[in-house]
Amino acid sequence: MSDVVEQQHVYSPAKPNLHKTLFATCIGNALEWFDIAVYGFFANYIAHAFFPTEDASVSLLLALGSFGVSFLIRPLGAVVLGAYADREGRKKALLVSISLMLLGGAIITFMPTYATIGLAAPLLILLARLIQGFSAGGEFGSSTAFLVEHFPERKAFIASWQFATQGASTLMASAFGLGLTYWLSEAQIQEWGWRIPFAFGLIIGPVGLYIRRHLHEPASFKPQRDNPRTPLKTLAGRQKELLLLAIGLMVISTAINYMLNYVPTWATKNLYLPGSVAFTATLIAGVILTVVTPLMGLWAEKIGRMPLMWGSLILLVITIYPAFSMVVNHTTPLTLILLVGWMALLKSVYFSTVPSLMADLFPVETRASGMAISYNVAVTVFGGFAPLICSLLITATGTSLAPSYYLMLLALLSGWALLRSQRRLA
């Protein structure tokens, strides 16, 4: 009898509170991207504390190397945690992922420096990044499935918050960077101040963990633990096309996401604009992503997802080359800000609708793992390597316009995936 009562309690059909569910699910995504941004912003200080060498450039490369490794393990996290979410429950997977995020953050926050414990310091920092990358791999699929299954009638709007929180996290990390440089000396930041943003994540994370513990599974979800055919076997067998379509939908979106971070570097390195201009452009992009993305999700509820997705893709293909050409031929702070702002706007329009469309592609039984795997493959291959690919293209073609070629090609690829998905869901 107790098992029956517990089953009824866990899989309650009662409608949860919209705002509580949004906060509980999106806080994991926000914490993930906050830690990513903070690690990037304070890489110099982390390098000094944990990767000291006689050459400061080598130290920085080692710190950034540990940052990049976390992306390589994300697909593994997607496979393991996505399958766990489909077999055992979205709530259980969400609790595991946020717990692992907190563990990785705690290691970074409290880890003694290389000067104190020697080689163990960089090895444990690497371990922390691997833990965070693994947990991030399963977060998107589980949390998006949880949202759209609880609120199918508002899936476009509620799922758009998955990506709005990414912009908000970047803004918050930028605010910490500005605040610490204003209130603390360089020596204080280097000694202990860089740990403050990571400690902030440890304060916010337990709130999300507590709320997630008191959520119920969506009524449409049924555990698959007794199914001899695992979600992964189903995906690899009968749903390979769904995975390819979901990856295709994501490629342009994730490429723009990382290009927004790369373009300022491109402008300072190739066009010799000052770093302050690059920082301003990135900050403006963060504001656009945070504000516009949920508004586009709301608009999609009224006019549908397809007009927004096709409109943004077509505008990207038509305008991205002229936009880059404008910056290259008329290099000013204003033209760079306009380019970055335009890319962020197009990304907000397209990105806002992608999570709910990906969720519609997969049946409930494989939704979390299908979304997690496709999302993280796209992020790792087409996003994480976007700066490297663009740098190689610039070297190979001899033109600073090469990044626009990359984006146009991926926009066409996403257009193909969108067309196939549209026909499949019709």
C-alpha cells in the first residue's frame, strides 16, 4: 500500500505552479552558465592559483585547457543522465545534475592553491570541471522535458527561459567582474577575491536543490525501468533521424552563441579595436538575449514557432555577410556593437523556439536522452569548436570575413533540419 501511495505522490497529475517550476528547472541551467562565464572571466587568476609556471601564457593555456575539457565530457553526461531521466524520472535526474554542479563548484571555491598542496591542486580543479561538464550534459534534456510535459499548452514560452537564463547568467558574471575590480585591489582579487562568484553559486544552488525536491513528475511521464529496450537503444535503432534533425536545429543557434564570445576577440585581434569596445558589445548582447528570448517565446504562442524560426534563418543568411563586411570595411566601435547586437537579436528569435520544437520531435519515452544528446553534440562540435574553425578559415582564406561563411553554411544546415522537422510534425 505504501508503494501505491508513494507512486501517486511522485507522479501527481496536479498542475504545479508555473513560476516555481520555472525557477526550479532553470536555476540549474543558470548555475551551469554562470560557472562557465565566471571561470572564463577569472581564468588569469585561476591560472595563477592552480597552474603556476614560469611562463604566464602557459599557465593561462593550462587553465583554459581544463575549461575546454568540460565540454568534451558533456556528451557522456547527456547519455548517462538523459537515459536516467527517461528510465527513472526527470526529477531524479534534475536532482543528480544540480548536486553534481554544486560539488564541482565547491571544489573550485575551497580548493587550496598549488603553493599549498602542490600537484593535487590542478588535478582536483580538472576533476571539478569534469564533474561540472558531466552534470551540464544532462541538465538541458531533463529540465526542458520536465517543463514542456508540465505545461504543454505553453511550451514555446516556458522552454524559451532555458536560454534566457544563459544571457542572465553571463550578465551576472560580468557584474561580479566589474564589482570585484571596483571594490578590491588586484592583489586581493588574485589572492581570494576570484572565489567570491563561485561561492555565490554555492549559495544559490541549494535553493534550487530544495525546490526541486518538492516538485512532482509530469503526469504524462511513466518510468521505463521495466522496459527491456533502453532509451539509448531506441534512439540508436529507430530514432537516428530524430537525433540528426535535433542536432541540425541546434547547430546555427549554438554557433552564434559561441560566436558572440568570439567576435569581440576577432575584432580586437584582426581589426585592432580596443578591448573595452569588445566588452561593451558582449554586455549588450547579454541584455538582448536575456530580455528578447522570453518575449519571442511569448510571441510564438500567438503566431506560431515557424514564422519566427524561418524569419530569423532567412535574415541571417541574407544579412550576415554584409554585417561582417560593414565591420571589416568601416571598423568602428559602433559597427562592432551593431554586428554583435544583430547576431544576438537573431539568435534570440530562433533560439527561443528551438527547445520546444526539439521536445516535440521525441516521444516521452526518449525525450530527455534524445534532447540531451543532440543538444550536447551540437554544442561540443559546432559551438565549442566555432572559434577554432573561424580562425582556421581566416588563415585559409586570408579574409576577416570568413566567420560569416561559417554562419551562413550552418544556417542552411539548420534550415534543412527545420524543413524536415516541420514536415514530420505536420
